Amino acid sequence: MAKVTIYGIDAEKFAEIPTEEYIREYASSRVRRAYKRAAENPAYKRLVARVKKAREAKGSKVIKTHVREAIILPEWIGMKFGVHNGKEFYTVEVLPLMVGHRLGDYAHTTKRVEHHGPGVGATRGSKFVPLK
């Protein structure tokens, strides 16, 4: 398997980078602005506290959240999140290449529409189709 590097750093070492250093040194301006806004959000603060608590417990439990706009941080690599899509929680496992994106990017809110044939009475020809 190929070795994964992010910004020229090995993925295991990248996961150990403190949040402030990642934001200051590696994050784009878009990520910095989003993180600055999110840091004032009480729901995001609670999520970060729950993540820190889960890391200390070393559990592989899914952390459920409604905070779709949360920026994925290097400390979260390998953790599992249940991201709400408006109807249910999608399980998202954080990989090294997801850092800097938002949790909501990986839990789609809409499904692909699959159209089927017309219903009974929808067309003139279907009036005479026998029902089951």
C-alpha cells in the first residue's frame, strides 16, 4: 500500500499536529476563516470537547453530531462520526485526506432519484393494465 503524505508529512505524524499549528501553518484561508467562525459556535465547542473525551477514552465509539459545518481537524484522523443529514446519521470515518473539509461534505442530504414506470391511469394505455 502506498504511503500517504499530507503537505509532505507522514499521515501518522500529521495526526499528532496540534490544532493551532495546523490552522496557522497548513490550512488555507478558507479553512482558517471557517474555523474562526466555528470556534464561537457553542455546538462546535461541545463537539470538540466530546472528541477530546473520546480520544482520551481510546474508544472506537461513533460520535453523533448535527454540526455539519465542523472543520475536520488532524486530531480526528481515524475517528468515526455519525453526521446527521436531516433524516438519519451517516457514519463517516475520518481519513487523512479529509482534513480541512467539513463533516457535512461526507453525509449527503439528498439521494439520487430513481424513476420507475408510470402508475395505473397515468397514461391512456395503462388504464387497461390488470392490477395484481
